[in-house]
Amino acid sequence: MVGQHARGAGGAAPPSRPGGTAVVLLAATGLPLAGAVAGELTGNGGGPLFVLGAVLGTGVAAARCTRPGRWWVVIAAPPVVLAARAGTAWAAGSDAAQGKALASSAVRWVVDAFPVMAVAVLVALSVVAGRAVLAARSARTGPTASTSTSTSTGTGTSTSGIPNPRRTADPNSTPSPAPSPTPAAVPAGPTADRRRRHG
């Protein structure tokens, strides 16, 4: 318990997770699928609703995932977008489920989904780059980046560079006695001359 508190106070604690796995998966797969379904229902399968769902889902997933999971979001964006487009289009069209019609429809689905896949990847990369820049900036301006001005104990010097006699003195040595003051010279006056004469 003490070690955990020390790591938390010393700056070596692990980074916090921006979001849960369920939120990331729901955003990465659910939003593109919802956009594709909405596009099919409105009669425009590869239209703006599908593009909005794919881009928004990929961006949210890249913003909420952990640091190791960022590249998984980037890699998974194209197949997820293509699966959402092809799956909804196949479910909506009855003539695309057999023979040559299925092959030609699959080619059309790939062509329709390719620009959306490219945009989704660009959005994911932009979010990942933005998070990296913000993390580097916060690391530079954080409390661990401040310079330490305290001096080590036992050096005999203070922060101003003036030697401290209390630190430089040897604790085992006995203090030397203070020199006794020399008596002041008595000026020769008329009283001293009288004593010399009577003596």
C-alpha cells in the first residue's frame, strides 16, 4: 500500500484509461453499422449518413481507446466500414444473394466503401497524432519537469553560495577558547611621575 502511494506521488503511476473496452467497441462497430442501416432505410446506402457514422465511430474509438489500442483502431477501421456497408446492402437487396449478381454487387460495395474507409483511417490517424501531441505537451509542463533547487545535505554551502560555518565545522573537534582581551596601556601622567620621584 505504501509503495502504491509512493508511485502515485512520485510520478511513476501508470496512465489512466480514457475509456472502457465496451465503449470503444460500440463506437468502432455500432456507429458505422447504424450509419449504413440509416442510409439503406433512406435509399442512399453509401451516402452522407453512412459516411457520418463511419467517421464518427472511428474518431470516438480512437479518442477513447488505450495507448496500445490506438493502432488497432486504425487497422480495424477499413474492414469494419466495409463489413457495415456490405452487410447492410446484402441484407437490403434480394437479387444480390446469388451467383454473378452477388459478385458484381460485392465489387460495387467495395468501390462505394473505399472513400469512406480512407476518410475513417485519416480521422483515426489525426486523433492518434493529436493525443500524442497533448501527452507530450503535458509531460513537458507537468510537475516532474520542474527543476530542483534544493541542495544536498552535508555540502557545507547554502543555495546562495555562501559557506555555512555550522556545516563545515567538524563535530568531533573541540572548540578553541576565545582569546583573552589584552589590557589597555595606561597612559603616563602626572601621578606616575610623582610616584617615581618619591620612590
